[in-house]
Amino acid sequence: MAVARLDPADGDLPSPRVRRLVDRVPFLDKELFVLRGLVPRDGTVIDVGAAGGAHTFVAAHVVGPGGRVVAIEARSGSARILRGWRRVLGADHVTVVTGAAGARPGELTLRVPLVPTRSHPHGGDDGTLLARLPAATRSVGVTTIDHVVASHHLDRVDLLKVDVEGGESAVLDGATRTLAEHRPILLLEVFDPFLRREGTDADTLFDRVVGLGYRPHVLGDDGLVAVEAHDPDEHNYVFLPA
């Protein structure tokens, strides 16, 4: 089992105002500030829904050249950007996988808004602005986390970050072996409107992860704070293996 160094506050958390500001920027989350305390040097991170690479390259810096980061991104344009940053930064320990992660290998129809914003699985109207934007559809290949771990010969997984606009449950369905054998820390988006579009809901996902033996936390003013239940105002959780 991978064991991560856990010192979330690390003595230098930015102010609450700065963290709230970062959390409002698309593709950034305030949890970026605690990656250094969650992931060990030479560790391994899988970033599902890597987008522009914020989590990917912060994690790459944390684990160093002796570690591994696998970034999985469904949009081919974003994957090209990730590979470009990989070259610019000399981050040879970062691997970019173009495609989606899900419950089983196959194909997924992705809804891609025509303005630069988040894409998501093609489904019903979730009531958000994202669903009302003009969009095109694209078919993308689907892999599973268990397949990625096996095919890339990962002998440890310290942290699994999943932010895929409602497809988080499907990603976990395809990660059963990884969760059982490696017990990675989970950094998950838990956003009810997106999850309902995919046939589940935030409470169900939250309770499922807790049932797998994980303890939910949110980022507070002094670091990670344990919570007992899903809070509709919190969209990102750090789940630590018990």
C-alpha cells in the first residue's frame, strides 16, 4: 500500500481570501495548496480530467523526476497542450493519455462547448450554464484506471484525482483493483447537478467512498478538516484511506 506524507497545512497555506479566489478560477481548486502535504517525493499521481494541467504539473513538481504522473484528458486539444507543457517544463516523468476514464473500455460521446470551458459526457440538461452553451459532440475512447495502472506498470498509486463533470462514479467503477491494492488518497469533485445528469447524486458518491474505508476531508483555514457528511456548498473533497 502506498503511504503518503500527510502534513496538509505545511505551515504556509495562503490566506482564506487567496484560496477562495483560486477556487473561482476555472480548472483550479484550492486543494492544489495541499498536494505537497499529501503526495510523497518519488510518488505516483493519476490526474483524471487533467484539463490545462494545473494539478498535473504541481504534482510533477512535488513527486520530482523520480516519481510518476499520469494525466488523462478526454479532449484532444487539451491533451496536446499538456504535451506541450511537458516538453517546455522538461517533465519527462509525466505521461499524457488522450481519452476518458470510465467503468469499462469503450467509447464515450463528449459534449464540447464551443467557448473555452469544461466539456462533459453528453447527457441531459443539468440546469447549469454549461449545459446551455452551444456545443459540438465528439466520440472519445474510454479506458479504465485499472488498465492504466497495469499498462503503465505503476507499482504504486499515492493519489488519484478525479474531476470529470459527473463521471466520477464511473471512474471509480473502473478502479476497483487500484483502490483495493494501492489505497490512494482520493481528490474528488462531488457536484450534485453533474452527478444527477449521469444517473447518481452527491450523497450516493460520498457514501460510496466512505463505505470503501475512506475518511472525507475539506480544506479549512488551518489545513484539512474531517467531515461527517456531504455539504452541498463543498464541491471538492480529499478522501484519506482509513
